Amino acid sequence: MVRKQILLVFFFSTTLLLIDSFGQRASYDWKLINVGNVRQVVTNRGGLNAKNDNFFDYEGLINCEHPANSGVEHITNTGIWVGAMYDGKRSVTLSDGESGNIHEMAPTDEPWDTVWVVNRRDTVDIPYWPNYVGVSDQDLVCRYNDYGPVSQKISDHRPLYIDIIMRTHAWASTPLDETIMVDWFIIPTKYDLEDAYIGVYINGNVGYIHNGEFGLDDESFFRLADTAQYAQDVPGGNDGTNSMVAEKFFCPKNKSKILTVNYYWWNGVKASPPANDTYNGTTNGKYDIMATSGAVPMEDQVSTGDGTKSLVSFGPYEDLKVGDTLKVSMALILGYKESEIAEKIDFISKIRPRYKVPSPPPSPKIKVIPSDQKITLNWEPKEGGVNPEEFTDPDRSDGIKKPFEGYKIYKSTTSVDGPWTLLGQYDIVNDYGQNTGLIREFTDEGLLNNIEYYYAVTSYTRPDEKSEFPELESGKTVSSITAVPGTPPPATVGKVAVVPNPYRGDINYNSYSPPWEKPGGSRKVWMEQDRRIQFINLPDRCEIKVYTLAGDQITTIRHESSSRGYEDWNLTSAVGQAISSGIYLYTVEDLNTGAIQVDKFVVIK
């Protein structure tokens, strides 16, 4: 363990009203930042992580994924610590840590005490922040405290009686699409706090999440000039990445005392912060770590490469009165080189706290028209609806009132999150760009029927040359849709078939493009229940029954759709048992006419 100091003159979600192990209720919630090139978890109990959390975790969740949809994780857990004195005793409250009581903050049980999502320039009435106006392309806002019933039940927790409002800003386009700003507004509610220190703990494990050696060859370090802590994957190893994450701190000014910034790390895979809350004088506790200061200026620090648990703390803030607000800000920045991170730190430092930067236009609303082996997309603006072509941006420096330039059309065969292939780009005829002329309808042909394809149509601006801002494009994930080409259902049975037939277990259908089989839900790894055969040419109302050659019924599949003439089956019986190799019979009864077709298919595993 090493401690150093420096003198300074820094959309996916779930909402649950849960009853915890102590019988206390709270409106736990989390959201996933899904604009830009980082997928970051935000919870309303303070942590920027949900993986391995009993309340929030699900299979395949990644706390801090960069690039988006890469499977590369960067943070196991990170969160704010607040340490202070009142009534002559020390106390530390933390939103996230590694050992002991790692979640000492929680929301109330009010149904609105969730994670609010606010887009740029939208106005939302949040009970504790009336008429909140969105700053970035995606703001998340939440509130939590350390003194409610949930927190009071935690042993060795002496609350500071603070409310914390947390706000994040995220942007969809470069140069901010790999930066997330986090603001904490710390408000004492019961006691005046003395000698307060603010810290942010990080356990940064970087690498491909599905690799067995993930997180075992990382290092952490601190850069004095940037007041930033880093975690990065050491070159080499088998977890497949060379990326890094940095947390840049913007320390609020102190009134009179000299402000110190302390950096503390725990080297070694098994090393962890202490569990003690330290108000009773326990040595080597959390407050001691946060508040230790000295006259020796801190130098840049680098760990030994076998652990990335570290803490940056700053203080003391000597007199926080009840009702005061102390604002602490942090930039969470992703990249591949330290020089790249430094450029992003420099840029975000210049534009905060107003973040007055150009923005992309909204994505158009897409209408999908499926037909035989093709998909037609139409995004003709509707009266009173979203029209990117009329987008105005008051934050541009070049004076162009309507900066819309054109549309880009993307396709993926994997998911609504990509990866994406650009199918076409069409712009208005003016003094910039390719001058192809706009289109508002596009047809993609030569597709496989009854297979899912994914599309996104984005809009983009021309550059703001005065502020040196590039073209800004709306988010692909925000506008992405699923489309399935195919023919309408036939009038009745007679041409129903099974594909593939035979089904072969020695073929990796998951490797096809587009994949015939793929993991369900958020999973990245194929499993037995992801097997797939398809009954095609189904009438709009019918019932499929599958039998063994001996006549034992395996399952029943009911189909009712006037637009889709197929049904998938995962080769699993009605009681959840995978079927074995063999010849199987099936019947399809038209529920409108009573006509029945009988046929067979083969499974070879």
C-alpha cells in the first residue's frame, strides 16, 4: 500500500421498489448511458456499476464498456466517498467500495426517486430540481442519502446526514462521445460538517469480459498535472485490449485552509480498502486514508501491475453548514493512449461548466415496409413530428441557424446496437459535402426472408468551422429498428416447411451472417436453448404440434399473425428438455378452416 499527497492552491433501465435484507424499502433504479461510444451504468445509490449487484445485475451486463458493444470492460466498481467530523467524531459515508459495507447510500421509497433521463434542452420537473433543463445529449439525474432507513440498518455506519444529487452528462458525437461528466452535489441536512474530505474510489479492471484472465494484468497510476487517476490493461496478456479509463477531478475551492489532494492505492489482487467506518478512532480506516496530508509534494505514481484499486481524495472543507451545497465534478474518459486522454481532458476542461457546444440534429422517425427479400425504410417528416431538416442550434459559433446537412443509413446483422455498416449517405446540395441530394426512402434488397436485420437512419450537421467542431451525427442506437423481410401468410396450410431440414448439431449456425442462431437477451455466449428451427409458410391462425415417431407429443406452438408467416422453435420440449437426434413428425392445423398438414423433419446432433 502506498499513500502520497500533493498541495493545491478538480437506455436500458429497471426501477424497483425493493425491500432489502433489513426489511426497508427504497426505489432502487439504474440506467445505462447509451449515447456515444461508452456504455456506462449509473445507479441511484451512488455507484457507477451494477454488475455483481443483487439488485441490478443481469447476465451479460458490463459496467463501463468501450468501445460500445465490444465486450471490453473497464470498471468493476467506482463511487464517491464523503468523510467529515461532527460532534467531535469522524465518520465516512461511501456509495461504493470493495469490502465491508460498500453501499451506505440509498434513495427514498418515493416512486419518483429514480434515475431521471433528460435529453438536451428538454425541461423536466424533478421534485428536488424543478424545471431541470437537459445540458448534454443524455443527462441522468438521481438523488440518494446516507441516513434513511436502509442506511441506518447497516452496522458500523454512522451517517453524516447528507443528501447527494448526482448528475451525468453524455454526448453522442466526437469529440465528446468518449467522455462522461459526473457532478455530485453534496448537501448536509442535520449537522454542520467540519474537515470534510471528498474521495472517489475505483477498481478498474480492463479487458474482454468473457476472457478467463480478465482483470489480472492491469495497472493504476496517478498524473499530478491532470489531477487524474488511470487504470489500464498492461500490454500483452490474453484478455485482448490495450485501452484505458481515466477519472479527472475538478476540485472545488476551499475557503481558507490549504487544499490537499491525496492518492492511495492498494497493490495486489487481494488488497482492498478497510471495512472500518473509523468514527470510533480505528487506525488505518477510511477517514485516515482520505485525510492524511503532509508537506511532501506528491509525484506521479504507478502501481506494480497487479491491482487497480485506488482512491483520490481532496480536502479539507472546513465548514459545510446545513443547507450548503458542495459541488464536485469528475470527467470519466475512455481511450487507448495517455496522450489521447490528455487531449480529452484539455477539451472538457475548456468547455465546462456550461458545455456550450454544437449538437447533432435529432434522428428521423423511421417507417419499415417489409416485403419479399427486401426492406424499405421511409423517414419522410410528418407535420407536427420530428423534422431534422428544420433543426436549429443556438450553441454554434459560425452563425448558421439551420446546420442540417444530410442523412446516413446503416445496417447491422447482429443487433440494434451494431456493429454497423454504412449503406449510404445523402446530403443537401450546397457549398459543402458530396452534394448527392437528399432522399427520404431507401430499399435494401437481396435479403433472406424471416431473418432479423437492424437499421438506423441518422442525421448530421455540417462542421462548425469557427469553433473547429466536426460534423455532428445523431446516435445510431437511439434510432435503430428491427426489420424482418418476408412474404405475407398464405391462405391456408399445404406449403408449410421446416428450415433447416435436417438440423445439424455439428454446424455453427451462430457464425452465419446474418446469424441463424444467436444468444437470447443480453447474453454474448450461445447456449443450448438458442438452437433454432423455423416453421415457414404458416397461415395467419394455426397450431403446430410436434411428435416423436412413437406418437408422443413434444410441444405445441400457436401462431397468430396477419403479417408474419413463420414461427421459431428452440428444439426444447414443453417441459424444458432438449430433444435428441431423430426423425420428428409435426402437424399444422389451420384454425380458420380446419385443414391439417402433416410432415416431418430430421435433427442430427
